[in-house]
Amino acid sequence: MFGPPWKLGVVMLWTSGLAFMSGDVPTGQALLNQIATIPLASVNGRIDHLAFDGKNERLFVAALGNNTVEVVDVTRNALVKSVPGFHEPQGIAVVPDLNAFAVANGGTGTLQLLSADALQVRWTTMIGGDADNVRYDAARKQLFVAAEGGLSVVDPSSGKVTQRLAIAGHPESFQLDPAGTLVIANLPDASQVVVADRQRGVVTARWPGGSCGANYPMAIEGATQRVFVGCRRPASLAMLDMTTGRSLGSLAVVGDTDDLFYDTVRHRLYVIGGEGFVDVVSRDGDTLRLAAHVATRSGARTGLWVGDRNRLYIAVPNRSGQPAEIRVFAAGT
């Protein structure tokens, strides 16, 4: 069961081997420094997930409320093109083998593959209601898509659905264990984490969420077999043992999180919250500490960490007369 969160003052408490520390949290410029802003002047409404194309140095942004995918050149930090014709684009993933990227449309329940250079649709496949998060398994050359009722596995070359992994409910963020065959998914409506064997196509475990409600984002760290889950009710970060689901504790963090990422070089987590902040959480073994609370803007709850570029991209929606934009941060030591 996930451990309960604590709101702390200047004290430190220990539970299940995890330290919780709070008090005067730095604003964080030394740990996360904004280096650029990329305007998305024509984008209205909610912005969902992002994907990075290292070959072409492009960032793809699923502008859900705008029904577009925004294509950004990260070398010039400039918008290349706003691609129309989508229906509530939510999840997005790059398929470098095919010089392409895949977009999940929540409105139509479809997955589309587009060429990364011409930005033309190659195929469209029906997935299911509220098609959302997308991941690409480069080793097995498979796309995984979450939708109502479970996960679908898609051959990116043909667009054919090759396998369906039935899960009661709607999986939100899910992660593929790079060292094995596990897929681990959040079920926020049930406050559960589901574990499945993607090779056999069967659910192998369900971990109850306890006090961790509305568990949307997730990150994993394969070297030490840790799963990190972002909870909205109450706003907290839970850490679990990947092999058993055992709770290793939780830490109070920014609210309304929809994306979180693990920085393997600095052993940190970046928790992006719609309350208008990114929380930088440092990790020392199984000890977590809130290291910085970096201001963004209300509603900015999605982004992307690109570790080999040392960049954190934050999607900032149009709010209160201020235009949409991508804020670019570099991580410090």
C-alpha cells in the first residue's frame, strides 16, 4: 500500500526508511534554471504531452484544446509549424526507426503515425475510447497506447494492433521496464497501480493505492527498481518497490501534477504541477527531499525531461490573457 503523505514544517520524520524534509525550500535557480521561452501564440486551451525527436532536433507538443500538434525546433527555440487535423491529441511518442511520431487522439480513440519531416499522416488505427499516453519500445519495435479498457500494442510499420492487454478502467501514465517485460500503469479512478507482463499479455499484480488518490503521472528507475507515482489527492509523491509494490513512503509536493520525470545523472525527480510550480525532489537512496519549488504558471502541468540534452520543457497553456508557450529549463548541479 502506498504510504501516507505528511505536510511538514522544519522537522524530519522517518517511515519505511524514507526521510521527509521540509521547511524553507529554495526557489531553485541553481537546480533548475530557465534559459528560454518558445511562444505558441496560436495555441488555445489545454496542452497535453510532449515528445522529443533527437535526430531532427524537434519537440512535438500535443495541443489538446487546440486540436493541433505544435512542432518546435529546439536548436533555434522556435515554432516550425502548427499541424492541424487532430481530435483532442493527448499522448505522443517518437518512432526514430521510421523517422516518424505517433499521436493518440482522445476524441476519436485513434492512433496516427506521421512522418517527422513531411508531417504527413502515414496511417490511422482505431484504439479505443479516450486514447491517451503512448510509449515506444525501441528494442521490440512496438507502440503501446493506453485507452479505456487497457493497453494496445501496435506495429508502427503497418499500424496493425497486434495485442490488447485488458485492464478494467482507464490507465493513465504507464512505464515500460527497459530491463524486462513488465509494464506498470496507473489506474487513478481505482487508486491502483497495475503490473502486467507485456510479453504474455496478462496482468500479474494490482497494488492498492491507500491514501494516494488520483495517481496520474509515473516514472521508474530501473537500476534500483523504484517506481515513483504522482498523486493529486492529496498532492504527494509516492515511492514503491518495483518488484513487490511495497511502499517506501511519500512526500508532499505541488498539486495537480500530470507529468514527473527521473533524472538518472543527478538522482532527482521533476514533478510538474498545475498549481504553477515544478518541484525538484532530490534522492539519496530511499531518502527523498524537496530541494526546490520553481514557479511556472497556473495550468502548466505537463512537460518533458530530455536527459541527454539536460533540458526540461514545460508546456504553459494560454491563461488570463497570457499566451501559450514552452519554457525551457537547464538542470544545475
